[in-house]
Amino acid sequence: MKLRPIAEVGAELGLAPDDVHPWGTNRAKVSLDALGKQGDRQGRLVLVSAINPTPPGEGKTTMSVALAMGLRRRGRKAVAALREPSLGPVFGVKGGGTGGGQSSLEPAADINLHFTGDLHAITSANNLLAALVDNAVYYGQPVAIDSTRVRWRRAMDMNDRFLRNVIIGLGGKAHGVPREAAFDITAASEVMAILALSENLKDLEERLGRVVVGHSPDGKPVRARDVDAAAAMVAVLKDALMPNLVQTREGGPALVHAGPFGNIAHGCSSVVGTRMGLAYADEVVTEAGFGFDLGAEKFLDIKCRNTGLWPRGVVLVVTLRALKYHGGAPLARVAEPDSAALARGFAHLEKHLESVRAFGLPAVLCVNRFPQDTESELDELRAFGKERGVEMAVCEGFTRGGEGALELADRVLAMLDATDAAPPAPRFLYELKQSPEEKVRAIARTVYGAEDVAFTASARKDLEMVRELGGSELPVCMAKTHLSLSDDATKQGRPRGFTLMVREVRLSAGAGFMVALTGDILTMPGLPREPAAKRITVHDDGRITGLMQGE
Amino acid sequence: MKLRPIAEVGAELGLAPDDVHPWGTNRAKVSLDALGKQGDRQGRLVLVSAINPTPPGEGKTTMSVALAMGLRRRGRKAVAALREPSLGPVFGVKGGGTGGGQSSLEPAADINLHFTGDLHAITSANNLLAALVDNAVYYGQPVAIDSTRVRWRRAMDMNDRFLRNVIIGLGGKAHGVPREAAFDITAASEVMAILALSENLKDLEERLGRVVVGHSPDGKPVRARDVDAAAAMVAVLKDALMPNLVQTREGGPALVHAGPFGNIAHGCSSVVGTRMGLAYADEVVTEAGFGFDLGAEKFLDIKCRNTGLWPRGVVLVVTLRALKYHGGAPLARVAEPDSAALARGFAHLEKHLESVRAFGLPAVLCVNRFPQDTESELDELRAFGKERGVEMAVCEGFTRGGEGALELADRVLAMLDATDAAPPAPRFLYELKQSPEEKVRAIARTVYGAEDVAFTASARKDLEMVRELGGSELPVCMAKTHLSLSDDATKQGRPRGFTLMVREVRLSAGAGFMVALTGDILTMPGLPREPAAKRITVHDDGRITGLMQGE
């Protein structure tokens, strides 16, 4: 596949040549200086989200890339502002995260492997802090730290279950202080969330300095700045804060930058990437992790609140198979026509449309079309949307690229044009001054459809700690299964009358949110019995295959 | 400091624009395709080595850069082919590894931090193999591995003593199998040694596949290829195999690539980097880690034997302070004039000059001049060299850059010109067919000046294992203190009559050598009480200071 020179892609977006730094073949980093050159110019922000997916996912990234390509075919200067993939899944089950079929980001293999080194820089910064923390444990300076209360974990960008629970510092006095410890995959590091939310190097340094790494022997919180870590971490992250420029399969620009976990973090691409897109493009297509209940809520209540950004509208991705799944069809049969299951599944969709309205946003329904989807099923969905005042577009981006996304592009442009006179104003589900319990309740009732919220005794203790550390006025980052509106992954459709149980609350003082966990959240995946690594081949010409599923 | 555009630096060396891939500001990777475009053209290879250093080091890298700059000022197309630094020391004691003063590599801060991501790629490849090995331990497939005999260790590019001895796989059945494990710093990974020695992607894949990772329950060796790791590791290392192009402070080209440890590995920059230099430059200045006894011996007996390369001559770096140290002056007083200590120190130098001759190579003595060095001391050294037929050059590269290295450049050119008619032929200290014990003995007697060699019972058992695994015809990679010619770091000067004690032998089947360890070798450094990380500052303009000592 012949790619455009990346300088040309940057020029199309209007970036000055000096601001585009090539970083390996067909990749570039964009200087943050470019942000200051466009005055008040602001493109229109489109948020791509989805209903709760079936386990294989709904193709949100594929639809986002397709939409950007469709808009470009309509003569718009459109850019996709997306998350960057982690190395871990490439060797695990899922494979790469660069869209699919004819709607992918390129160079896909490079983006899925080292890209421009952002994940590596985050791993290094995370582990530099860990080494400095344990060095303070060891020497008792520059601050004494209680070895039984170290909170900072090490990171590795690899699916490695053996590192979930470890004991470190063994081997005698010269080699540390034995203590229990753990590794997270890099995307789950608070450093990733911080990088994604930082506006500039100064903001980055301040946020890193605030991270709570443990407690002193007398119970006082110890922060990263107390072990002199913040500036060194910024040195490690300096380049990583610049957004990455790549291209869609059709040669249009894409800003792919930062990829925090969608559970224990907010799951959005970087603030600087979004700002860069808005400064230069007519439309910026961005996505938030998982379904609207998790990803979009956090995008709006955390990322948008933090930045003052607000989208013009939402593209809600659905697949007929997921609707049938939510309507009670077994996963193995969702590819078959089943009008009754489909109709029952509309209740699930309806809840998400209510949530979109709760944020005061217009929406377009985007059907990620599969070959088996029938016209009559599509008509039923179209009619359902019409009744609720929502237009539907069938997108065949996977098989036909931007050509297959023209209907979607037109519907989105119509939605955006309708907001030009009076763009939607930010509207949040809760105020920061509310208590943490009230904030969680607001999210759970409005977006999940819960009857109430309960906190375990342990979570209530966590909340006390959050208050002591001065974190109670931060927004809440919900960690919940993405497979159900409720906190029970087996409940499809539109669960009602349930009580959401918060089991644990963690403070991410640097990222600037508290995390409310509603179940066991695994922050270090494992490899499956047959790792994807086995499929990978490097050919004589240096071409790599096997990084993506079905390749 | 204003740097030249890296494309221009590549063009000066004669590289085609297509072969120079920019990789971040002022850095580039050179396509391996460039190797095939110069036919049989071969520049002249100069090996920079040193006497055994004082603990602060002798400034070998600084002298290498200075020599390359001096040669360039004499109108030669000269390139420095050097090792790339590891992230670990940057935050530890030593600071960055890009030369010093007016003889440094640029962009120094970037080279010392992420550079082009090679170290990160090596860490990832190392840890991908570790995850695949433990996944096989866990599932018992594709091959069963005895969890008590896993030999492959994880890697991190960080000084982190708490990771030297760990227990992993805790937390119950879902999270692995508890077992003792360890982390090495990335430069100590066999993957680094393999990358440095590989000729191309195919060679890289074969070497990786041969790595012995552990044993099956019935005692058979398990190799990386048995857990399907080799091709996926090559995918991770593909870009890292391309040599990196940067510039000297005076704008000349430098190929900076790979940096294996000088103790448990061979301590030389990459084979492809050296080959690239020889294909394009008139002179290639390369260095080997530590003193001549360790670094140069391994450069010649391992890297050169492996590739068919052979230098035209040696530059032996000395400092007056180190000679006085070897002559018995206490470290605190080596800056003071002490003619008697200096004269006694010549015995140490004499041994190294004998070793150079044992390899059949001519040498130039290079004095890395310090401000306190007096003319009369320099004259004494010059006279000592003259008696042994070796020319001396005083190099003030640290303070005066290439201008301060003109005498050195002239002496080196004279040495090289004298070899044009009959270039020195490869001459090794031992034949591969000799037994491992005989190989170690040959090195110890000829280069260290040992009376004999002894093996502990444990080392003899290791040698049996090496034989069983088919490794006895591999060259020997000596791991010995770099502070003495002997295996006792406290013995300066020219120790005689000692018996070298080999305590352990390891097999690096992928790199293609066996490692004979003569003492405790620490493969994961720790941070000091006052980590260098504390000095680092990121300024408002993005400039980083504090990465190098004395900055």
C-alpha cells in the first residue's frame, strides 16, 4: 500500500512544515507550538460512541475512521483524533487497534508496535517514579516511606499475568526491602491518564507532582514531588506529549495520541490532540472507550469539563448483532435474522438515546453494517430512530472505506449545521461540589438506569481517605463492565431496579479524578492459551503480517 | 546549539536520501538497504580502547568523538561508530553517555533519553519472550517448562535494585505459578547482544530462536523458538536493527547503535553500524567497552571473528591520573604531579601494549589531557612510548573539540597509511575448537598476565551444561572487573603470579558466546542515595538540563 508522505498529510491539515517532525517512516509528531498559531479558530467536534458492545466490539474505531474519510470525500477538512494502541493486546487476544478493513489508520503495523514511542515513555516515567519511591523506602530520604503502604505500581506494556502480584526487594540488605508489589499494563498507569489530560509541559509537571505514591510512617501522604520525580518524569515524557500525525487509508490526516484505559481511567485520546484537531480542521472526529454509559459519560464529565471543550453532537454506533444480543438472542445466533430480538433490543438503545439527551446533545445513529444485515431489519431500526427524532445512517466503511461512509458523513454534516446558530452548551451530570456519593448516584441513575447506589464498607473507608487527601471535589471516573448498562456483565438489554455496588474508590490525584470501582478490574491482562504472537511473521522484505486479527 | 539537518549529515557521508529515515528531531535511522549499494568499498577501521580506568573513567567516548572530528578537519570522510546509552545511568550516578565537553554527540539529551527507541524495543522483545515463557509454564503448551528452571529473566531500562530478586506469579491460580525470578537492566539482556551482532533480519531471527530460556520437566533445553517467540520478537526489533545516524558537535556523521553490557556481554556497538560506516566513510572510529583487556579482547575475539572485520590499528587512551593511580598514587591525589608514581604506572601500560602486539596491531597512544597535566609528565610518557615504538598524541578534545584532536588525527592517519600496503590480518588469542578451559586460559595468560586459571566446582558444572547444549565451540565472553588487569579490583598496576578464578559460566546461545564470570556481576544497578534524576530540569522552552554530569 502506497502511503502519502507525512509532510504532505500535515500540509493538507494546514500545519506549518516546521511543526511536523517525522518520527520513523510515515509517522510524525506535531509541535505543541502549532496550537498557538490559529487564534480562536475552532472546528466542530463530533463524539463517536456506541451502545454496550457484544464481546467482539462494535467497530467504533473503524466507524470513526470511516466518518473522517467520508467527510473528506465531501470536501471537508476532517481529522480523526483517536487513541493510540498498546503493545500488550497485539500479542494477546485482540490484535492491533487501528480500525479495520478499508477504514484503518496507516502505517498500521508501526502504529500497533512502537509507533512514536509514547507508550514506552509512559512506561519509563512510571517506572522511574517506582524506582525513586523504592529508593526512598531504602534510604529513608528525601522522605521516609512506609514500605507496607506504597501505592505506586510498576508498569509494563505487555500482557503478563505473572506480574500481577509479586514480591520485590528480596535477596538481602543490598537489594532492597522485601514488600508486596504489582505491575499494571502501561495503558492503566496514572501517567497515561495524566498525559492524556495535560495541556502543556507545565501542567504535566504539576499533575505528575501531585500523584500520591504512598504514605510516610506517620501516615501522611507522600507525593511524586516529594521524591523529586516530577521534573525527571517530564524529561522522559517531553516528546510523548506531542500529538502523533498519521493518515487514514485514504490519505487523510489522523491525530492518534494517548490511550488511557477505559475502566480505571477516562478512556479518551489526548486533550492536546483534540485541541490540535479543532485548531486546524473543520471537523474533528473523536471517540471514547466502551459504550456511551462509560466512555461518553467520562469524555463529557471529565475530559470536557476539564478543558471547556464540548462536542456539537454524537454519533452512536450500533450493530444489528449487538441489538439482537441485547434483545436476548444468544451470541452464537446474532448473525441470523431475528426481528423479535431486534425489537426487544431497541429498549437498550433507547436508554442510550435518553442519556445523549441528558447531556443536551443531538445524535446520529450509525449502523456498522455487516454482510448478513437485511434491509428489512435496517428499516425497522430506521423507523425506531425516526420516532425518537434521530436520523440513521448505514455505514459500510469496513468494506468500502470513505465511499461507504458518505451517508453517515451527510447525516453528521446536517446535524452539525443545525447546531451552528446555537452550539450545545456544556451540561454535566453532576456538580463538582456534590459529595462523591451524590456524584456516583447521579451517573448511575441517569446513565445506567440504576435504582440506587451502595458502597461497601471498604469503599466508604476509601472515600474517607479521598476526603483526607483533599480529593472530594474531583470528578468521578467510573470503572464498570462495558458489556452491560448495569454492573453485572450478564445483564443485557435495559436492566432496571438494580443497585450499583461500589466496592472500592481510588484517588488519581495527578489525573484529577477519583475512580469508583464496581467490580474486579484487571489492570494487567494475561496472554491466552494461544497467544497472537504466534501468528506474527516478518517477511524477507521487512513487511510484518499477523499483527491484526484475520490478517 | 544549532545542529545541521540530519539529511545533510547523511548526505555528507554519501547516504542516499531514501536510506535516511528521520526519527524525531535531528535523529535518523539508516536503512539496511544502504549496505548493499557500495560494492566492496571498505573504509579503514580504528579501534579506540584504553588502559584500565580509574573509577571515573578515561574518556574513551570523548576521545573517539574528538578523533572523528579531528579526522574530518583533515578533510577525511570520518564517522564515529559508537554504542548507544541506556536510560538507567541517566537517572543514576553516571549521567548520560554521549561524550563530553566540546567532543560530544548531538542531540545529547535525546540520545540519552529515548533516542530512536532501540532500548525500548529490546526491553519489549525481552519481556515478550518472558511472558511467552511463563505462559508456557502456565498452560503447559506449546511446550512444558519446569517452573524451577526458567533461565530467561525480565528486563527494564532503569536502575532499580528492588527488581534484582523477586517472586512472581502470586495471588492464586488465575495469576500464574509462583516462582523466583529477576530483572536485568536492558543493556544486560541477551537480546541486546544479539541485536548488536546480527547481520540482518534473518540472522536476528535465527539467533533469537536459539536462545535457551529454560528446561522441560525431563531436563531438555527449551529455546525461544519452542515457545513461538522468535518471529514476534523480530517484529518488535525490526526498526531497532537499523543503525542510528546523529552528528558530532561539529556536524560530522556518527553512527550510534546498540550498547551491550561490557561484562556479561561483549560491549561493542552493532555490527551493522560498523559495516555501514566502512561502506561509506574513509575512516570508522569505534570503541569497545572498558579497558583493552576486556573490551578490545572481546571486540577482536568475538565481534571481529564473527564478522571477518579487523581493525587497521588501535588508539589506546590513557590519562596521566590513571597511570599514577596504577603506579600507587591514592585516587584523591592523582591530579597532583608525581613523577615516581607515573613511572611505576608505565608497567601497567606496558602490559596493554604487549596485548595490542599479541593481536598483531599497531597502536597510537592518546593522552586525554586534563588541565593539570604538565609538559614534563607528558614528555616522560612520550619517551616511554618512543622506546616501545609507539607514537603518542596529546588530545584536548574535551576542551577544544576537533581542533584539539588534530595531533591525534595526524598520528592515526600515519598509522593507517603505513598499513595500506599490508593491512593487519586477523589474529585471535584462541581457536574455537579449543576447550572452554583452554580458551579462558589463553585470554587470562596473554592479556591479563595471569599465572593460571581455576574453575570453581559450580563453574565446572556449568561447563558440562554448556557442552550438553552444544556450546563448547563458541568464543568466550569474559566478565571481569574493569578496574584491574586481574580479577581483583583493588590490584592496580601490572599484577603478576595470580590465578584467575572462574566462578560461573553461562551460555548465550543466541548471541553466540559463553560467558565466564570471575566475580559477582550485578546486572541490575541501583539508584544512589542522591539519584541524578533530582538534578534534571525541564525549562519553559522544552530544553532539558541535568542529564549529564556537571551540566
